[in-house]
Amino acid sequence: SIWTRQLSEIFTGLNHDHDNNFELKIYPNPTKGIFNLEFNFDGKVNIKVINLIGEVVLNQEINLSESTKKVPLDLTNAGAGIYLIQVSSKNVIVTKKVVVE
């Protein structure tokens, strides 16, 4: 829809990726509620899931390592909608959107 496209364009501007080595993939997107975050680096990250009215739906800290590059998340109880996935690590913050159908 037009609204979704406009929203996507707005949120694209929220990617504050100051480190070229920091990469975050979200799949599947759109999702029925269960999806994966995949990272290409090691270290401690904070993951926040925020709904469109600003409520933090999920907030967790994870230590990424060689064996933990993929983090599954479950938003099936959060309901359908668009959510922001904000991942921060040291001085890098990346915000992407996920659509829960």
C-alpha cells in the first residue's frame, strides 16, 4: 500500500550505521511473528523491539560469538503491525523495520 511504502521510506533514514563492518539481516520479513536477526560480528548487543506508538515490546542484551550469529525473536504475542528493531553495540545503532502479519 501507499502508506506502507511511505513508512518504509521514513524508516530507511533511521539506519545510523557508523561502522561499515556492522551488518544486520532480518528474515523472514514480513513474518507471522517468528523471525531471525543475523549479525556479521562478535560482541555484546542490545536488541529493542519498539511498536509504532513507542512502546518497547522486547528489550534484551545478547553476547554474539562465532556460534551465536543468528538470534531468533518471537513477536507472535505482540500482534500484527510494523515494529522497529533497534540494535545497539558500543557506538553503533542500527534501526530496521519488521512487518508482523
